[in-house]
Amino acid sequence: MARINQRAIEKHLKDIAKSYERAAKRNPIRVPIQTEATGTGGTMPGRDAAEGDPVLARLLMWLDEQTQQNPSRYIDVTRFVEEQQLPDEDPTVLVFELEQRDLVRVVRAMGGTPDVYPTDAGRVAIHRLKKLRLDRAARLRYTMDAFHRWLFDTAGDQKPTNPVMFLDTPAAYFAGSEITGPELHEALAHLEQHKLIERIDTEPPTVAITPQGVSCALTGGSVQDHVNQPRPGTTYNNFMPNAKGVIIGEQQYFTQNNTDGVDPTLFVQLAGYVGQVSPILGLSDHDRVELERVAQDLHTEATSSNPEPGRLRQFATQLKEHLLAATTTMAATQGIQMAEQALAALM
């Protein structure tokens, strides 16, 4: 009987374990979380999170003020509804929503509104809100989305409406702080630039939602998603020129004579699209630089005289993995679909 080499077996098992570790680092298990991009290096809570709801965010900040004044006392949320003049809000329901998210501890009294006190998770949420409200880009994106949705709900039939009325609504709060007149004015300028609203020359000035604005609202996505989504027959431009001075994605169709019979059009378009939307994917600066580097590598290979299928597959797969790691937005989803289509063309 052959002698078993125990040392060799142990070494082999260690090598297998190391290979799994390397694979896990390259392809980590990702659990999607509900967030919305706020620009480079940051995210804001999704609408289903308490911090992403304008009323619940205001309530959390109000609770923070109350606990600072009375550190050891539970707080009656009915006062919040009265002080903030929110007659349509049920304080008991607000309490239950925060409790479900483990943001408050609750003391229930017979026949009255439950009193609350922030939990550790609640204090963390309040801290995030205080930081988030200083993010100017996030504030502008939120204001654009909130006003656009309010205008659609209020005057979706394209009826001219005074935009200042929005500032009196519960939605005119970001991370618990009021949206200001100048912030609304800036948001209106962007919405008009992208033809989602139309200014009407009246006194006082009014705006109306456009057919394109209605279409944007019906998709359920954000204004930024709508602005950045690729249109059929359009090109993508991320200002990365190839050796011939051609901008990535500038060309709608790109074919070459090559011995492998590979049509690089989809890969050129993928590289250009990723370069265009990389700033809005919510990636860290390091991850964004890496994403754009891979996009450049893909573009270089796809526009070479004889693209290699293996390298096209490698770079497109890497882009797909980076997009999967980004925040869940329409822009990222569209990029993933483009990567899958490009990879399918190689089969």
C-alpha cells in the first residue's frame, strides 16, 4: 500500500483555501441595499428608509433637539405634528414606522400616543442626516426630484403652477432641513435645461411640466437617471480620445476588418457609456478611477486593428463587476445590461 503523504495533502488543502480567498476578493458576495446616489463618494438613503422620507427625517432631527433639552425623558410625538403643522400625519403611525426600523424605543400608554426615545441606531441615523444635509450636490438632486414629483402630482396636466408653493409642502425638506428659495431656483434651472419643465411668462412667474417631464415621472426613477439614460440611436461621450482622436462612443457604429470576425461596436459603446455615467454611480474616488481605467482599456482594445475576443471579454466582465458594486440606479443597471449584451455577442 502506498504511503500517504500527509504534509502534501495539507499543503494542497491550503492552496485550495488560498485560491478561494483570492476568488472571493475578486468576486465578493454583494447584498443590494436601498440607496440613491448623491454623487462622488456618497449615497443618500432610499425613499423606503426612514432617513429618506422627508417627514421621518424631520422627526428624527426634532427628536434630537428634544433629547438634548431633556436627555432622560421620553418624548410625545404629538407635539412634533402640532409644532410642524402636519395635520395629515398620524403621530402614532410615525412612531410605529420609526420603531419598525429600530430607531426609537417606545413606551405605550393606555389611550394615548406612544412616547419615544432614540435608540443607538436612531442616533446613528441622526448623525448621518447631519452630515448628509451639508452635501450640496445631494441637496440639489433631491430638490429636483422632489419638486418634479410634486409638480407632476399637482399639475400633471401641464397647468401653469407657481413653483414657490412647493416650499410650503412637507416634501420641501432634505435630511430634516428646509429647502431654500435659492436652492429651488437652481433646481428649476436644471429641470428647464433638460426640458422637464417650461417657464411661463406670467405674474407671478409659473412653470408647467412638459410631456418629457411627465414621461420622466412615469418611469419612477430619478431626474438624474432620466437625464443620463441612453437613448436609442444616440451616442455616448466621455471625452477619452483614442489614438486617432476619436472620442469614445462618439461613433454610433464602429466596424473593423479583423481576423477573428469580432464586431467591437457594442464594446466601444459600453466603454463610452461607463465613462459618461461614472460620476453618478456613487463609487469612491478610488473605485471610480479604477472603473474608468478599465473602460479606457476596453476602448483601446475595441478600437485596435485586431481586437482579441479574450481581452474584450476580460475588460467587459470587469466593468460589469464594478457596476454591480455600484449603488442600485438606473444608470448602473443600464450599464450592466450593455455589458451582458456585449459579452453575449462573443458567444
